[in-house]
Amino acid sequence: MGWGPDAILQEDANFEVRRGDVFAILGGSGCGKSTLLRHLIGLERPLAGRVDIAGLGAPERRVGPPAFGVMFQGGALFGSMTLLQNVALPLEAWTDLEPEAVEAVARARLRLVGLDGYEHHLPAEISGGMKKRAAIARAMALEPELLFLDEPSAGLDPVSAVELDELILTLRRGLGLTVVLVTHELESIDKIVSRCIFLDKESKRIIAEGDPRELRERSDDPRVRNFFHRRSARRSE
């Protein structure tokens, strides 16, 4: 796969995500993590190669409701809409449910992420961690089996970050979700990620793949070791 005329061109970016994985896209700043994510969800098209999700073909060519949910960085909630209205939006757009049923499903999704009682709050009235939870509830509105999360713990305090990690694991275990996330938070990587790929800006390739804990301890690539041990390239020389 190659992507983005305005982004780094990644060559031979071949990988698979197994059902039930919490799969992370890792790498340093500017290596193309979020750009790859945009291609996976169909917001951009690869210059070469293809994306095939759950055997359904390229995301940008499918018709009908999305086969997956997406939580964008920062949550990307609509500020003029309540949490209930935000979560209800995909249901209104993609289903024929009656308004009462839409509201019931949206309330259930908010309850699932621990936001019962906050249905009528605006995004500006809740914390950053709660916004991320509401965004996950919206991503799950159509009951997808696959979730894409862009920097879910970014900007959160340590307690909120831990709570969000625990929510992701709970959803995966309880609902059998497959999760693909972009992150650079080492604590989250160690706690929730089962497999990962590591993108490199200079070589324009995936330079490592596997269990992040094994890569941290056993990788013979200094770029990978520097990332997991928070070392600069100069310091490792």
C-alpha cells in the first residue's frame, strides 16, 4: 500500500488484523499513523494496493451502513448537540427505527460506556475523558464488530486514561470487538494491545510487527527499542 500525496509514502505496508485483536499502529511523529488510519476507514484512497475489511472489500466502495465504528482524535462530537443526539445520529442516518427506538438504543450505548445520566449534556459540559467515552458510544451505535480509535488516551489525565483503557478491554471481552487504534501512550500499549505494527518515517516501511511486549524486550532494531524505552536516537548511539 502507498498513501497520500501530502504524506509519507509507505512501501510494502502489508499486514492483517486478526478478529478479536486490540491492534495498534505505532511509530514516531510524522511516520503516517493517522494517515494510514484514514485510508483504513475510507477517508482517503491508497495510491497502490488495497484495503479489505472483514472480506467486505475497500471501505470507500461499499454501500449501506458502515461495517465499523470510528472514534476520531479528540472525540469530534458535534458541540451543538447533546450526547444523546450525537449517539443517535448514525441510527437516524442508517436505520429505519422509530424515534423512540433510536432514543432507546442511544441511551443503551451511553449506559454501556458509563455515561448514564449525561444524555442531555452538551460536549462542552463534560470532561475530556467523558467526551472520548461518548465518541466510543457513537462509534458503537450501529453495533459494529470492528472499532477504529485515533489516539484514544491523548490529552487525558492518568486516571481518565486508565479508565478508558479498561473500557476498551471490557468492550472487547464483553462484545467480542476487534479494535484497531493509533497511539503513542506506552502505558496503554502495554496494558491493552495484543499485536502491533511499527511504522518508520525514514525507511517508509513497517519495520516491526508482533506483540509489543516482546518487541520492547527482544527487538534488535534500535528504532523500536528507542520508542519503547523513551530514548532519543542520539542517546542510544
